[in-house]
Amino acid sequence: MFIEEILQRLEEEIPQSEYERYIKQLRLDEERSKSDWIVFEAPNIFIANWVRAKYAKKMAQLFQLRTGMKTQVEITTPTTLPIQRTNPQWEPNPTPPSTKINPTYIFENFVVGSSNHFAYTAALSVAERPGKVYNPLFIHGGVGLGKTHLLHAIGNYNLARGRIVIYVTIEQFMNDFTYHLRNQSIEHFRQKYRKCDILLIDDVQFLSGKERTQEEFFHTFNELHTASKQIVLTSDKHPKEIVGLEDRLKSRFEWGLIADIQPPELETKIAIIKKKCELNKIELEDEVINYIATHMDSNIREIEGVINKLNAYSTLVNQPITIELAQSVLSEQRKEQEQSIQLQDIVTLVASELNIKPSEIRSKSRSRRTVLARRIVIYLARTLTPNSMPALAQFFGMRDHSTVSHAMRRIQEQIQKDPEFKLFIASLQHKIKRLSSP
Ligand code: ADP
Ligand code: MG
């Protein structure tokens, strides 16, 4: 194959340091690779996650450019089990590899503390007695706090017992639905989802405003529920707080049990870091672990990213991981994060939170909601990206930057007097940071 050629092109397009640290560590899995399905093995799950999140899509595009064939790139680790097809008759459609259940997300690898004890116990009960205890189970909480991990843990537990498990993000459900609508194979779609024993749906907050998908999902839900098949849902918000979600779905989501996950306390954070190091055979001194736990926020995915970087770096230069190295990786990570936040991503996020079209934010519309959305985008961009006021004015087609500074002031005032608004802005900042993290 022409793997060398593709990797060389990738090397030209990404920072040299990233190429050295991550891409160079990949090994082509020739046995499993096919012309339109390229499998690489990474030495550990951190590197695998990193490459998957940052470069898999790019690599797939490069392959596609070379061969003209739609290609998927899969990054595995030595512990990854063979790909699970939840339904053997199911022919692949655009269901990306991320629909697969991650075999390392099991209950045994989940560190329990008071912040997640309730959700953990609920998930375990549901895994042990699907359809019998709480139906549905609805898990909600902030980003990177382990919702997907618990969802997969329920999946793994039941796959091991021969049950038919389907795991999809709500976006994949939606894509699948539109795919079958277009191909006039909707019956196939319905059968697939209604034949499973356990349906695991991730990130249902994205149902917001998607009316047709909500309608279809409503019927799927009812059929499964009536047949006592277990449904588990996750979201970054409580059902009541999902704007643009039909009331009948909100009320169904509350039928069973709602469990939230809170950010981990320091102790749990430390225990999670230790667990991850143990699983990936990475050695970290207590001092370094404490440093990471106290200097990073509670997003475990981000913490993993940093450990990943530290490990890759120390392997590369063959030096132990010191606290100085941790400091420099942490500050580098912050810088990279700031640079990689795209204005358009902020626009898209704010539009979805306020339930308006992204194009409206950059239009000349003066409706109250649009004006507010625009101001919020400006505020977020100023606080999270290196964009200057004139650059923002240009982005919005404003005459000069006085409108930008006015917007900044208005949002600052509102943050000061309205605690709920302050929380809302903080949650947006959190989500944007997540967009740019691995
Ligand atoms: P969410 O879906 O809530 O955004 P994830 O489930 O994807 O978060 O978790 C992010 C990462 O953090 C995963 O790799 C997961 O294994 C890890 N993680 C989160 N909480 C825990 C925990 N309590 N114990 C072990 N790992 C955890
Ligand atoms: Mg998740």
C-alpha cells in the first residue's frame, strides 16, 4: 500500500512535534486493513484516543484523495477486541467506528467516589437486571465526567451475556434514520433498533430542535419500553433543561430514574489518574499526579490527554516524567487549546443553545435573541481565543470595533447582576474548551 506516501503528506500538514509524538508511534495492522478500512495500532489507549480525535478524519481524507474511495481509519490498541457488530445482518452504512463499544470502559475500571456513586450504582443495577429496575435510566452531567464510560460498561456487561446491545450517539441515530429515509429502507431501520435487548443512546441533548428524529425516536422508545427492553440515555443536561425537546419525550425520559454525575472531588480525581496509569502501564510519581489533579479542572478526558502527552514525550526523549515536564505540557496544552478554538465553532454552539440558526448570528438581524447570541459569541471569543476586537468586528461585518466593546460591556454587566446568566456563560465556556480538547 501507499501508507508511506499518506503519512508523509500528513507530516507536511501537522505540527512536526505532533507527528513525532503520535503518528510515528502507529503501526499498520496489515491483517485487518482493507482498501477502504485502514487499521492502525497505537501503543496505548491515550495515543489511540489522541490520534482518533485529532487526526483519524484527516487521515481518512488523505486516503480518500489518493484512492477515490470512501475510507475509514480505525485506531486500535493492543487490548481492543475484534470489532463488535451488534447485529450480524446489519450491513454497514455510514455508521462510524465510534459506534463500537469500547472494551476498556467496564465497571471494574470506573473509579467510584461520592460525585458519581449514585450514577454508578444505578448503571450497575440496570446492567444486572435490564428492563427490570429503572426504565429508562437517564444519566446526566458535565463533559468528561464518565457518562459514556458508564453507558459502555452497561453494554460490555450485557454483550458478555449474549444480549443484543445497540450503542449509538443520538447523532448517529439521526444519521442512520436519514440514511434509511433516503434509501427507502425505513423498515430495516425500525427492525434494527426494535430488535435489541438494550438500547444505549449517548448525548441526547442533541435531539434539541430535530423534530423528525424526535418523532421517530419517540416511537422507538415506546416500542422498546412496552416490550420491557432497557433504554439508557445520557445527556449533558437534565431532561427538563433540554431546550427544543418535545414535552412527551421529556416526560418519558423522567419515567425511570434520573442520575447525575458531579465533578469529582480531588481524591477521586487522583484515584482516576492512578487507575488510568495502571491500565496503560504508565509510571507517574505521586507528586506529578497531585500536580495534575490540582491544576486541571474536572474534565477527565482532558486530564487523560495531558497524561497521554506526558507519556508520549517521556518515551520519546527517554526521560522520566517530572513535575517540570508536567508544568510545561499543561501550559502548552492551554495555548494549543486557545489557538484551536474556531470562531465558527463558537457561533454554532451558541446558536444551538439559543435555538437559532448559526447564519442568523452573522446576519444583520436585530431581533433580541440574535443580538444576545451575537454578544455572547463576542464575549466567548474574547475570553477564550486570541482574536482582537478589530478581528471580531471584521468577522461580524461591523463597521468598527466599538460595537464589539459595547457587546463585551453588556455581557459583563449581565454576568454581574444575574447569577443564572453567569452559570450559563460558564457552561458555554466549558463546552467550547471541550470542543478543542482531544
Ligand atoms: P462523558 O461522556 O461524561 O463526557 P466519558 O465517559 O467519555 O465522559 O469520560 C471521559 C474519560 O474519562 C473516559 O476515558 C473515561 O474512562 C474517564 N473517566 C471518567 N470518569 C471516570 C471514573 N470515575 N473512573 C475512571 N475513568 C473515568
Ligand atoms: Mg460522552
